[in-house]
Amino acid sequence: MDETKAADEQFMEKVLRDELITREDLDQCLSTQTELQQQGRTLTLRDIAVEKGLLKPDDVPTEAAPAEPPSGTQCIGDFELVEKIGQGGMGSVYKARQISMDRPVALKLLPENLARDPQFVSRFYREARASARLDHPNVIRGIAVGEVDGSHYFAMEYVQGKSLSQILKEEQQLPMDKVIDIMLQVTRALSHAHKRNLIHRDIKPGNILLTDEGVAKLADLGLAKRLDSGASALTQSGSGMGTPYYMPPEQARDAKRADKASDVYALGATFFHLAVGQVPFPGDTPAHVLMDHLKKPPPPAHKARQEIPERLSLIIGKMMAKDPLNRFPDAGAVLEALEKVSPPKAKTAKAPPKEAPKPKTGPQIWYFKRRDKQGRLMIYKTNLETLREHISTGKLSLDVHASPGKSGPFAPIRTYAQFGGKGMARRAPATAAGRISVGSFKNVYGEIAQKEKHDRNVRMAKRIARITLTVAVLITAIILLLVYGPRLWNLITGLF
């Protein structure tokens, strides 16, 4: 079954990409496949298309040959090949050494048969340009792109680690604090892209790499597209591209409709898999998976795994709304919501009351959290007076999270009485207990629902304004035609 599923996914991408059959014909094949499965028969989409006469056996494209360097070649330009580390739809990936900089890189080579196709070459260079536009610690950095003796290459930052897909296969479920940390990093990366009007179009665990230090990296911008650019030849075919398990409904129907909200849906489906340990719609075949994405609401994540905070479950549910207008508009809005989520803390037995500790002499030790140059969240140690000095000189913001104890709880500096804050005493009991009240969840749901309603009202108002303006222009044109039309006609006929 897994082999059939993989073959169908590959078949769908290829026949639509190469315009061998239309989207309508493929939908018919998917419907037929579903009917046959209900009868206990299993046929691949390729076999069904051939049986229906939509394709001849020889018309079906065969597997592209892997990209290999020219015979005997150990260097391509400035890059010395070390070992092959991957194979994708757009070519082979090698670990290489950039000779001039003496550093490891990932070098992608375009297969020779695809290098003869201007479409694929254009898409290959588009990936490189998309990567070059993004400079962010959570995005795979593009280094160089070019051609040597007919071999097209793209050099990227080499990441020592694993893909999120590999990690989920090995561990299935990750600790919730790690889940939320990865979510925040990936959302920051996608927000960086969205701010530059760039959409990814293929968000999935396989395109998220995790370094050995725990830094998440968003990879594979080969499907990326600028929203203000015209559709490429690959997009004009109407291919859904992307991956069925994480594909938004509108992108499954027509790839040209993919926008920032489509990325948000795919990100939500990826987050569901990351948090729960399985995809939102498993499905037996690509047809079932796509149909579920089109018709079924996503299951609540917190009901599939109890450790998931309800606030996070609500956010994922909104990200995967069927109607793009009901989702977060872009990754920046998702990030704003995610930053309010805290991982649940383990419950501990109440300790017997202790005597009040005696006041300590000497400087009071404080700890604060801050990200280093690599984007890692670090805990720094200082004393109260130095911390106050950093705040007064502007080196630290009052929004930085700090604590008088290394184990926390950490809260914004502005909330501590030592720095003129108020309300710390009110917040401490709830934080120490590591629980969020039912009322808090209702407030969260209300915030999300209110923002969703506001966004929907704004879009509706804009739509009504456009329709009203169009109708007004049409009515004015009709009135002018009725009033001045006969006179203009008489004038024209009088001239001849």
C-alpha cells in the first residue's frame, strides 16, 4: 500500500507538471480509484489513466535519472565533492567543501536530462534566488549558483542534523517544550519570508531541518514564488505541487491560488503532526487524503494528546480552517499567537511549609533569557544592580524575561516590583502551579474568535466597497449612454 501511495503521489506531480492530462481527468481517476477500493480492488492512478485511454503506457514519464557529476569529476567549480547525502525531485545533493572558503556546503546538482529543459533550469535558479533573498538564522542560507561544463549547481549552507520527518519517525512524539520551541523557530522563518512577499508552497516536516544544537532550519524553496510575480510555466499547468498530507484545500484544487494563507494551512498541518505524532488526515491513498483536506475539519489536537495546551490546539485549528479567510492571514499573525503559548509544567506534590529564609548578604543574583547570535535561547547570570544598569542604559528591554532563581519561573522584567512593575504577586500563584484556568482558555478562545471576526469583517467591507464602486460605475455608464447615446449616434450618422 505504501508503494502504491508513493507511486500515485509521484504520478500526480509528473503528469500535471508535464501537462499530460488535465486536472479534471485526474479528478476522475481519483474518483474511480476510490470506487475500486470500496470494491476491494487496488489500482494505481497510472493504470486507471491508461485503462480510461487518457494516456498510453509509453506516455507516462519514467523516473528521472539521478544527477551525477561528470565521469571522474571530483570538483565542480569552487566545490570539491565529498559524499552524496540526498536525492530529491530537483536533483541530487552532495556534501562538498568550498575550496576558497574551506567550509562544508550542501551542493545540489540538476540532473542532466532536466538540465536540457529550460523550465527546470529556470525553476532550479528560482530556488537559488529565493534562498538568497532570505537572510535569517532559521532559513537554509543560499551561497552560490552557477554552471560548469553543463552541470548546474546550487550551493547551500550545510546543516549537521536531521529533518523533522526523520526525527518524527524515530521518536514519534517529542516533549511539548521542544515542540513549541521548534514551532516558534519555523514560524519566525516563514514570517521572514512572508514579509518579503515570498510564499513557500511546500511546508512539511521533510523541509524542516533540526541541527544538533536544536536550531530549526526551513529548507527547500524550490517551489517558492513571489506573490507580485507572474505565474511560471510550471504553475500554469495547474499542478497542485506540494505534499498531500499537508496540502491546503485551495492549493489542491489549483496551485495558482496558493498564497500566504496557504502556507499557514500547511504549517498548521505540520504543527499538528509535530505535536500529536501523526498527520491530521492519514488516509489510505492520496485521493482519500486530499478529499479529507477538502471536506473534513481537522481533529482537535489537544484531544489526541493531553499534554497539548488548549490554546495551542485552538491556534492549530484556526491555521487549518478550510476557508482561507478564516485562517491567520500570514505567518506573522501565527507567530504573535504562538508567543503567548507556554508549555505545560509537570505537577508536583506540595512540599511542607518551610521557615522563611534569612535575608542574604551581598549582591542578589538574577537570571535572564536572551537569544544569542545563532538564535538560541540562552540563560544569563547577573546581579540586581547590573540588571538595573543594563535596563537604564537600554541594553536590555523591560520585556526581557527574568527570574531571581535559575529554575524560574521567568516573567517580563516590567512585572517585578524591584523594577517598578506591578501585578507580580497576582501572577505568581498561577505560574507556580503550572496550570491555566478554564477561564483563561475561554479568554484565549474569545481573543482568537474576536480577531477572526474582525479580519473577516474587514475583508467583507473591502469586498462590498469594490462591488459598490463597480455597480456605481456601470450605472453611470448606462445613464450616460441613454442620455447622450442618441445624440452621439445622430452626430456620427450625420457625418457620413
